[in-house]
Amino acid sequence: TPRIFSGIQPSGGMTLGNYLGALKRFAEKQDEGIETIYCVVDMHAITVWQDPAKLRHQTREIAAAYLASGIDPARSILFNQSQVSGHAELAWIFNCVARIGWMYRMTQFKDKTAGKNAENSSLGLLAYPSLMAADILLYHATHVPVGEDQKQHLELTRDIAAKFNHDYEQDFFPITEPLIEGAATRVMSLRDGTKKMSKSDPSDASRINLTDDADTIAKKIRKATTDPNPLPGTLDGLKDRPEAKNLINIYAALSGESAEKVIAEFAGAQFGTFKPRLAELAVEKLAPITAEMNRYMQDPAEIDRILGEGAARARAIAAPILARTKEIVGMIGSQ
Ligand code: AQP
């Protein structure tokens, strides 16, 4: 039976990219009646130093974003990663299965160390994909909904599962399938259409945050980098226009229409006409989520209670899988 796992890092506030590429689809999967396990991956966040008070706040904010976008703790498991120690335990075993060279090849590691001395980044940042494999395989998850940017890490999860199964002559870990679908699997920066929209981008103008108010959203879209030409009538005409393509994709994902339909609707329009329409749509779709997030954030104790309860349910699924893994590896245990 299918089981879905996915996570979001509390390394900043949620962006429109996280929402369209991940969160929005998480709720859809839950509503399809599939077993869903969703995590706030705080252990991933500290691969880059986080201020402790901010980390706590951001963890609750990501949990609030999950809840506000329709994740129902009665139907999905919602928890923060560090409360279930099995993630760290399985990650260690995977650190011994995965090869260092696999980690150096990851484009996220290269991007995050670009222009810096990679030798000075944390060992955790390099090993990040091994912990991600543990997150998924600790629950024998079969499907992982993510944005396009995580595709390479998921391939590594499959490689780790396959190597474990091969090294220990077992058919134990499933080979997980990525679920990358929809118009906005890769939302790009509003300042540079070749870079992904990211919560850790130093420029706040590059992204829409789920906590931005209507005026801020409208202003960021108005100021978004674009070329001077009017919109073409077909997707072909967007080929060498990454900024225009990005705004059309965002419109399509928010409205639930196909990008083809959106581009046909705005054929020949100037950005001066299109941008206010996009801003209006973004505000209409995001304002209710922002309001719900704010409502949840009024009661941090309730968020912590939900996370604690989710962690207990996650532990119950993970415990026999972890115990069996250790047994396969040859570790003595009393369970
Ligand atoms: N720009 C994006 N477009 C579509 N999907 C995206 N995701 C992230 N950015 C985009 C998806 O959001 C989920 C959670 O991502 P994450 O928080 O675990 O880390 P990330 O992918 O590294 O996202 P950020 O915002 O860029 O965080 P930082 O800046 O801390 O690295 C994933 O499913 C991801 O695909």
C-alpha cells in the first residue's frame, strides 16, 4: 500500500515556492485518502547554523503552515524530526552505506557552498541526503511529493536503499518513487528567473513569503524582474524568457489552470496588465492561509501538542523497521 513521506526545513519562513511545489500538494494527497506522514525537518535545518530561538519559532511556523494549508492531524501524521530519534539512528547506518563521492556530486551541496570554501561547511551539510534517505525509509515510504529541486536527492535515496539491500542480501527497503507534478514544481526567484525561489535567499524581494501581507505581495510582483516584451500567445514563445515563464507558471498553479490556457488568455498583454492580475490572484489564494497560520501561531502550546502527538505515532511506525534494520546489520538489541 502506498505511504507518503515529505518534509520541510524550518530554515526560514515558508515561500510561495514551498507552498506550490510541496505544501499545496501534501494536502491533496491526504485528501485522496493515502497514508501521509509530514515532517518539519529541524535536524536538516541545523546543517547551517540557526539561532535557537528562531529555530523554535520557525519550526512552529512551518507546522502552522502545514495546518493552515489543510493538513489534518487526525488524518496525517505531523511532527518535527528531532522528536523521533530513529531518523538519526538510521541516518548513521546510511552514512556507512552511502559513499562520500555520491554526496560531493549533489547540486544542492555545490549551490550552498558556491563561492565559499566547501571544507568549512558542516559535515552535516554534506551528509544531508543520507539523513533525507533515513527520513523516508524509516517509514518504508513508497512515494515522496517534492519540488523539482529535490529530484537528485531522491535518486540518492533510491541508490542508498538499493545498496543496503544489495550489501545485506535483503529485499528490505522499498525503492521510493518521487511525485513531481503540476505547473509549479520549480518556482523561480522574482529577481532572477534562472535561480529557484528560496527561503534562504538574502534578498527578501526575490520571494513571496506566506506571511507577507497583500500590499507586500503586490509590490514584490510589480517589481519582479521581467523583459520589456509583451506576453506571447503560446508556451513556445516563453522559451528564452525565464522570468515571464515563471510568472505564467505561478499564475497557472495558483488558478489551477494549465499554463497553455493562461498564456492564451494573456496573449499580447503587457506586464503592466498581467502583473496586477497575478498579484490579485496571489493575494486571493494566500490571504486565507496567512490568516490561518497567524491564528495557529497565537497558540504555540497547541502546536507543540500536535507535534508531540504526531511524533508518538511516527515512532510507533518506525520502531519495528529500525529494529529490523539493526538486526539485518548485525547489531544486538533487546526488542
Ligand atoms: N522554488 C521552489 N519551487 C518548487 N518547490 C520548491 N521547494 C522548495 N523551493 C521550491 C520544495 O519545498 C519543499 C521543502 O523544501 P525545504 O524546505 O526542505 O528545502 P529547500 O528545497 O532547500 O527549500 P528552500 O526554500 O530553498 O530552503 P533553503 O533556502 O533553506 O534551502 C521541498 O519539497 C522542495 O522541493
